[in-house]
Amino acid sequence: MSSPETSLLQSWQNNAQAWIEAVRSGAIESRQQVTDRAILLAIQSRQPERVLDLGCGEGWLLRALAERGIEAVGVDGDATLVASARATCSSRVHLANYETLVDAQVDIGTDYDVICANFALLHQDIIPLLAAMNALLAPGGALVIQTLHPWTAAAGDYQDGWREETFAGFKGQWQPMPWYMRTLSSWIRALDMAGLRLAELQEPQHPQSPVPQSLLLVATPQTL
């Protein structure tokens, strides 16, 4: 039996085309109404010149940043998503999984004013990757993470652990995807262990919804 980590990677490979179609057709309501704008505003508030989009997927955020005059570089571990991003973006887009980034086997550049991870940190052991990204930040830079809000996603089971996304209600053929849920304290602890400190926390919410649509964290390198 494959591990959840392996199944997570396989699900991205199997779901890549369906994901491209869902994003580009505007089929994901929460993204259209709340979360796409939230990550853009969080990045722009830092007034960055260079941004790395970690787990850039099909490249929508790269295109949005370029339209705003921001130099953006993408990296993703799935070849189909990278090919799609390269075909629609003027940005450089690297093919590299998280393990190779942790081991610095691929040169994706350095001195980024912002490194963003938009719903892209779904595996269990994120601390080595966070530490590797910390090392790529320019002085005064920040890591901007948007993820599923743990309180909303917990469904009454508020503790760290693997969950499953079935993509119920999404059009197309989808393979269920395992993802690792962590509590708010677990997120903050992971940042701390990676040499980062929480500088800002947001809970993007639609005015007509009683629950937050996401959790948005802005972290900066710790100072001595």
C-alpha cells in the first residue's frame, strides 16, 4: 500500500488536467469569490519586485502578478501543470518536486521579496521545505501561505492528521486526494522550527458566509 505522501503526488498527476480546466473555467467558487483576491492582496501589500510561486500549478497567479508588473518565477512538481504554465506565462517556470528543493538540487533563484504557497503545502513534513524557502528570501522578504482553514476543514476533529479530498461537486474525472491537516498551533510551530516567525494572520471570509474560506499566514525570518 502506498503512503499518503505518495498518493498525494499521484493524485496531482492524475488530476492535473481536470485541475487546469477547473481553475481556468472559474469553477471553484471560493477562489473566485475570496481566496484568489486574498493571496494577491497579501503579496501586493509587501510591494515585491520578485516573487516565487511555490507549487504554481497551471500558472494563474504567475499571470496575475505579471499583469501587475511583478517579476514572478514558478516551480511545481507536476510536469503537466508546468507545461501548461509555461504555455500561458511569460514567467520562468521550473519543474522540481519538494524533495529536490529541500536538497537544493535545482537552482530556482534566490533573493525573493516574497515566496508564496497558495494551497500548495498539503504534505506532512513541511518544516524542511519551509527552511529551504527561508534561505531563498531577500533581506526583508516574507513567506506568504494560504491554506485550508483548519477550523473549517476539521469537521469536528480538530487535530493534525491525514484527511481526504474527494472533489465532490467538481465536474470531470477526479481521483481522491489525501492531504495533511494541521491545527493553527501546528502551523505556527512549523514556522518557528523553520526559522520563521508569524508576522500576520488573516482569515479571508465572504461577507455572506459564516465560516472563513482560508487561513493566510505571513511569516518573516527570525532575528537574533
